[in-house]
Amino acid sequence: MILAWIILLLMGTGFLAWLTSRWSDILPRIISLAGTLLFLGVVLYLWFTHSASAVPSGNAAAGAWIIHYTHSWIPAFGIHIILAADGLSLLMLLLTAFLGVLSVLVSWKEIKTRVGFFHFNLLFILAGITGVFVSLDLFLFYFSWEVMLIPMYFLISIWGYENRTYAAGKFFLFTQASGLLMFLSILGLYFVHGRSTGVYTFDYEALKGTVLSQPTAFLLMLGFAAAFLVKLSTVPFHSWLPDAHTQAPTAGSVLLAGLLLKTGAYGIIRFVLPLFPQASQQFAPAAMILGVISILYGAKLAYAQTDLKRLVAYISVSHMGFILLGIYAFNQIAMQGVIMQMVAHAISTGGLFIIVGALHARIQTREIGQMGGLWTQVPKMGAMGLLFVLASLGLPGLGNFIAEILILTGSFMASKILTIIAAVGFIAATLYSLRIMQKVFYGTVLKKWEITDFGFREMIVMGSLAIVIIWLGLFPNSILNATQQMVQGIVQQVNITVNGPQNANTLQNASR
């Protein structure tokens, strides 16, 4: 029951933080930090004791779960609490716990009003994200999807900046509307499976074997894809993201970039490809084109921004394009790159958002035109900014480089032309990344600011992120080995279903 207990831990800690705020503002912070640290400790224990089990020892099978828990919930409607984890789930849980701790720390002094309710929402977002990453009952998955939506709305609308109400409403409408399409597809799959087998269930493993006509499968797949593409901020469904990021508090931006966007990628990998392999193959050319458009369009708009936080938000749009391109290449190399990109982007962009939040707290502006020459006053902040800017542009030795090279190598096997066009994103990334350093930390001093550098608490946060992004670049096998079995299983399942066993083996050997 350990997966259930960590969700209950986060929810219980959130309620306790809210209740104790009537006596002190420091108690919710301490309770939230203790809860997220305990969450991180449990997930680290799971990672070190179970991640080795995710490494294939010969034949990889999709659905070889390391941890699995089932409990009846509403059996009359085929609804159960089914929680499970494989290498990918454990990695996403580890990322969730790590960023959860950092989100509490970066909010320590930033949030000064309704502190208890803030931490309640923060912890419920983490609980919802955790549920998304471990739920194998589609009803429970949708329930978790909604749980992480509502508290994020409150986080933006209450503790955001000047246009927070508009941004929160836009975020809610985009996510809720696309989530409704996914729920309709879940119900459609539920009834089709029930009529063909006589068993009505939301069990993921049972639904994977549902026999669907080609038009029905494609239509149901589009419902799932709509929710995940919106969450992934794929062009043209991306417009909610820059507004939400710009107006959200720092912790909200870290969770949005680091975790909520990744639930879209996770949903495609975990649900769309295994449930609808043939429909996914049909959709692949369009998805890869959307990925390339997102890479280039996001980079172009990032370079054009004058608001520093909005610039970093468009970096996310561009990086998520690489993820979409890699997923629909349908080979192991690209898929491993996607998983690396999910983690590396969370770390590098999370670090940039924390720097932007720290700057805004000190000078009360995000306008790049009012900055310049800040390195001499804040050398620690400048050094950290340089590291994460270099990570974002894909410097060798850092995690993003490994991710993007793997994605482009794998996608080249699927589409040479699209991969060549996508590679232009490296040049664009260099332009917008170096523009951040030139306009903010180098260049002419446009205005004399009296600001302080990172303090001890902030350096703990930034140092932790720096260690992780360097570790990912130097020791990528720590991630790739843990997720290899899941990747092999998903790719083999899709290729066997679409191309047959013999052709699938040929594609698999080429991927290796």
C-alpha cells in the first residue's frame, strides 16, 4: 500500500498545514517541508530498492510492474483503486518529490498571505500529480487529473501577479475542456469494452486488449490526445501556458514547468500509445509536425519577449516540441531521449523560473529592458543563471544535451526532413538563451539596483538543481537503465501491433 500511503501523506499534510495556520504562519511552512521531505525519503527508498528491477534481463514486457496495489472502490461500475509503478513511474515520483521540496523552500519568504491555504493547495497539487503517475484505473486517473487542476487554479488566482485572474481562468478553461474530451473517450472505451466482453471495467490492463474498429479507435485516441497535447502546451494549444507562467507565483511556475507539463507527455506514453497503437501510428505524422512547429515557434517567441518570465515560458513550449517529436518516432532511442528531456527540462527551466522569481522579488520588475550588468552585484545568481541557460541551449555535459541528441537521433530514423528542420531549434535555443545572459547579467548597466545576492536557503535550492542537471549530463545511464524495460515494452507493443512480429523485430534491431 506504499503508493496509496504517499498520496494520503501529501493530502494529510496539506490539511494539517491549513489547520495550523490559525496559530502561526511558520507552522504550515515547517509542516509542508517535513511532509515533502518524508515524501522524498520514501520515494528515494523505493528508487534504490526497486529501480534495479526495472532493468531488463532479457525479454521486456510492457506492464511488468515493480509495485502493484489493487483495492475495490465501486465494484458495481468496475471502478477500483489500482496503483502501480514501473521505472518511468518511479522516476516521475522522484522528480515530483524533489521539486515539491524545492517549491516549499522557494515559497518560504515569497508567500506572506493565507500561508496555510497556499501550502494546502501546493500539497494537493503534488498529491494529484502523484496519482496521475501511479493510477492504472482510468476513472482514478481522471480523478487525479482533476485533483491537480483545481488547486493550481487557486495558486495562480490568489497568489499570482497583476493579471492572475485572467491567467488562472484561461488555464482552467483549456485544461478542463480538454480533460472533458478525455473523460468522454474513457467512457467510450469503457462501454465498447463492456459490450464486447460483458465486463465493464476501467482497468488499464483489461482495456489494452479492447477490440476497436479503426474509426472508433482513432476518435477515442483523439480525445485522450487532446487533453495531453493541451497539457504539453503544443502549438496551437499553447496560449494558456505563457499567461499562467507569467502570473503564477514562483512555486506555481516550478510545478507547472517541472511537473504538470510532464503529465501530458506521461499520458501519451502510458495511455495513448498502448491503448491505441494503430491509431497512434496514423496520428504520428501530424504529431511530429506539431512537435517541430512547437520547437521553432516557441523559440521564435521566446527570443521576442521583453518579459523575462514570459521568455522562459516560451522556452518550455519549444522544449516540449522535442518531447512530442520523440514520442511519435516510435523507437527506443527517441523514447529514452523523451524521458531524459522530461527530467532535464524540469530541472533547467525550474532553475530559471526560480532565478526570475528571485529577481522580481528584489527589483519588482520582470522587464528585460530595465536590467543589465547585474552580475557584479549578484555573482551567485549570475553563475547559476549561466549554468541553467547553458543547459537550456543544450551544452554538452548537461542533461538537456543528452536528451535532445537522443531525440533527434531517434526521430531521424522516422523522418529525416522533420529532424533536420527540428535541429534548427538548437540554433534558436542558443540565441534566446544567450540573450538572457547578455540583457540581464552582462551588458550595460541601465539602472542602478540595490539588490542582494542569493542567501543560504536559495543556494541550497539552486545548488541541488545544479548537481542534478550536471549529474544527468555526466551519468545519464542512471535514468536510462531504470526506464529501459518500460521503453522496450511500449515500443515493442506498438510496433508488433502495427507491423507484425517480424517487422517489429527489424525496427527494434535498427533502434539498437
